[in-house]
Amino acid sequence: MNLFVTSLRKPALVLGTVLVTAVTAVTAVTVQAATLDAVQIDKSKIGFSFKQMGVAMDGHFAKFSSTLSFDPAKPEQAKVGIEVDLASIDTGSGEADQEVVGKAWFNTAAFPKAVFAAKQIKQIAPNQYEVLGSLSIKGHSRDVKSTIKLSPQGKSSVVSGSFTMQRADFAIGEGTWSKFDVVANDIQVNFQFTAFNAATGK
């Protein structure tokens, strides 16, 4: 009798397992397919690196905001905007931080923010996208291109990437600083954003 009951339970157990697996799979697909429309700032960062006298240096910006509407299945319809508070720069040196917000460098009194706006996003591989956008700093605008990686993590996704810009294109470092013998022209910007769908939560 016990053997008979156990035999009856096995198909039910198998069926239950299949249903749970199916529901889990559907849920995962639904979460991944949800439009990313919010960024968790405290789990995101914008950094940069450059060379000074041939020595590698780096820093980051503590304050920035974003506008986002990104459906991984429809990247061509995405809207992405980033505003960086340039005065929030952290180079690791208080003296350097005060210098770089001055007129010769960022001139934050007149131009407090750096603004990025995506123009085109296209998928180039699974979870990888090429982004073309306009970067505006200190009254100068240039197109920049970056390859970003999308890493789903539960309900949220980590969006990471980098691009190289030339500080001379934005008049960052004027006068005696316009030469590249002390501070190199190339600046690498790297970023990592934790994005999620506001309706479904983090």
C-alpha cells in the first residue's frame, strides 16, 4: 500500500517540479524584459583615469543624475541622459580638486555640469550594445562612442562601459595647461550603473 501511494506521488512531484521551473523561467524572462527606467545612484559610479607626468592617476565624481528608458529588446528606442556635477570631483587631493574646478579647467562657476545624451544605441552581441552620444562640457559638445555591457542581477541590471575623450576638445586645461607635457590629452571615462524598473522595484 505504501509503495502504491509513493508511486502515485512521484508523477505529482515531477509535475510540480516542472511547473515551478516553468514559472521561475517565465518570471526571469519577464524581469529581464522589463524596461530599465531608474538608476540606483548609491550603487553606481562614474570614474576617470589619465596620466600626469607619465604616471597613471584616477578619480571619480560623487554626484550625478540620470534619465533612463531602456528596453534591452528594443535598444533603438532607448532614451539615456546623464548629468554630472563637476564640482563633486574627487581626485584624491583636496588641492587638486580646488584647482580643477577653476576657470582654466572645468570653470564650474559658469559650467557646473557635464551632460551626456545618447543618440543611437544598437545591439552588437548578447547583452552588449554600442552607444553613440553627445557629450557637452564647458560649452563644447562632441560625439563619443562606447561599448556597454548589460549584466542582469535579479530584478536589476549592471550597465558598465568606458570611452576615451580628449580634454583639448572641451578646453579642459587652458593657458599653460593646454600643453600635454604635464597632463595628457587622453582621459578615459569609466562608468557602472545599477539600473532597474521602478514599477517592479530593485
